[in-house]
Amino acid sequence: MPVTTIVGAQWGDEGKGRVVDYLASPFGENHKPADMVVRYQGGDNAGHTVINQLGEFKLHLVPSGIFNSSTQCIVGSGCVVNPETLMSEIEDLSRAGVSLKNLFISSHAHLILPYHRQLDGLEETARGARAIGTTKRGIGPAYADKAARWGLRVGDLLHLDRLRKRLAAILPHKNRTIAHLGGKPESLDSLTALCLRLAKQLRPHIVNTLPLVRAAVEADRVILLEGQLGVMRDLDWGVYPYVTSSNPVASFGPVGAGLPMRAITDVMGVVKAYVTAVGAGPLPTELTDETGDRLRQVGREYGATTGRPRRCGWLDAVALDYANWLNGFTGLVVTKLDVLDGMPELKICTAYRLTSGEVTHRMPDLAELETVEPVYERWPGWERPTAKARRWGDFPVAAQRYLRRIEELVGAPIRWVSVGPEREAMITITD
């Protein structure tokens, strides 16, 4: 039962969507495209950008395997679903000629409703100088409701009488909080009408997905589990409180998808050739100079969801080693190597210097991480462009050495290298 979990190994925006799109598509003699792709956590607070023969797409909820019409795509129970965003995404894909017949939404996934989005914005504003950089999409409040048992699930859209009764019980509590924070109370009638409309539109896609997943495993199908954001934004192991409200780590993949742990055969860490982050919190290798500006411009580093400019920095091997320990990578995919073309010198952070003067190769607690000084190795850049490379031998020697050093520092082999957004720009590494 070949089940591979695709995990962001950094702060998010590593290129997971293009990796899933590639692995779900047919290419080469020895590659079998994924039979199933499951989004196992997160919501519409982060986007996966996919570029293929149909155009450029920013997917926030629909799994990135949707472009292969024979691949079953599941929004898993570990996700929180804004049904309005999902419907908009479905309509955009339909207009582009993409088949949605194999899109399924877990009836166990939780709903994001208008009061979640309003509370997210009000709470972020109330934090003032301590704002964490939330996208204000309602992700945190929806997961909080799930844990507090206030939540409504996607399957509730199929039982509107029950849904209205639950909304009637929940809404007074939500409206008191909204009023306290200076917001506008939500109406039970308008929420019910919204849910009625969305139920009609989404009904064909809402199912108990567990039988589908189990059948795929028992039939030995190829399954990809698609994570959102990155390890450093994990609720438990990321740079808390500057984290998302779910767990991007690979060990949550089976939980969010509905699989036993023993089903996982591979964990693929997606590593951008440098580092980016959106939102607040520590980013030890951040560059606020011309080099950082260059990485942002050449790499088109702007958030797929918010359009916010991403913070950019040198590759952080301390964070990658931490990610590898938490996930147990069996392989790596290095993306955006071509963005480094033409840079005379590159740096890799291999340790942190604490304020005490001590040098550590391990991830410290947040209070120390906020004040660390990165310790760098310097590596020569390469003048020859890599964008046209299609095999290992096409890379300049300096680029080969840079990639091999990433393998050494992480402790996992590189399986693919991406030198552009197109499918054909993904290079299989066999050496």
C-alpha cells in the first residue's frame, strides 16, 4: 500500500502543490500517477499554486491532484472548510475544463462560517502589537470550536433542521463575543439561508470518505497525503504562537485522512532552496537587504492567499534537521533552485549562536529563537542558468555541490529538484 505524505519542511510556501500535481500526473515509463490525493489538514488560509497545460491555479481547499481526472481527490476530516471558498474554487476549475467528478469532501470535516471569519479579524485587531499575522480566514476560531465541541461539520449541511437548531444554540454565545469586540452580530436566518444554498451546491461532493480511503489502501492504490503550510507553523512543534491551528507534520496525515499509521510508506519533505515566511514570528536567516529583495522579486514571493510579500532568507539547515526529526523524511524535493541562479555567493545556516555565546545545532525554545544569530557556511554560486536543466548532469557543479550539502545536513536523499513552475521543470534525481 504505497502511501506518501507530502510535508512542507520549512515555514510554508515550499511548493507542495506543484509537487502533488506532478506526482499525480502521468509521466515517464516507471511512474504510476496517484490514484488518490487527500488534503489532511488546514483550510483556505494558504494556497497551493499549480501551473500546467490548463493555466495557473491557486488552490486553497481542492487537492492538487484534481488535474488528473482519474485521481480521487479528498478534502479530509482534519480540514476546516469554508464552503463559500470551496464553491468558488469548484466554479473556477469547472470553467477551466477541469473535471470535478472525483472530488469528495469528508462529512467529518468542520465548517468555517461567517462568524468564524469575523471573530478571526476582530481578535487579530485586539492583539494590537502582539498580532500573529493571521489571514483572518476564520481558521483558528473554527479549530477552536472543534476542540470546544461548538463546531459544525460539513455533513451537517445535509441535515438542515438539525443544523438550524445547533446554530440557534451556538449563535448567542458567538454574538456576545462579537459584540464585545466591536463587531456586527450574525443573523440566524441569514446563516440558515447561506447553508441551504451551499448544501444544494455541495451535496454531490459530501460523503463519508473513510470507505473510499480504506478501499484504496486495500486495493494497493497509490495515495498521496497533501499537507498545508510547513513544520515551523505546526500547532505543537512550530514557532508558537506564530503558528497555524492544526498539525502539518506527517504524523497527523493518517489522522486527517483516516488511515492507520502503518499505511505510510514514504514521507517527502518539500524544501525551498532558500527560506520564506508570511506573517509574524522568528525567522533567523531573514534578509532585509537587497539580497532579500532580489529573492522576493525573482522568486515571485507573494502569498497565494493574501498577496502579502513573503519574508525571505538563506536556507536554514537547523530548521530542516528539526523538521526531519519530527517527520522522518524518506526523501526530499528541492524547489526553486533556479531563483539562486547568478548569485555570486550563497549561505547556509548550520547553527545558531545564542545570546550566551553558546553555539547550538538544535532548535531552541521560542524565547531564545527570537534572539539567535545564524552561523553560516558560505558556498559559491553559479553563473550558468539552471531553468533549462532536465537531468542531474545539466546542473552546474556548484549547484550540484549545494544540493549534496542539503542532503548531508538534512540526512535524507533528494528525489526531485524543481527549476521552474512547469511540470517538465521537475527533475528526477537518480544518482
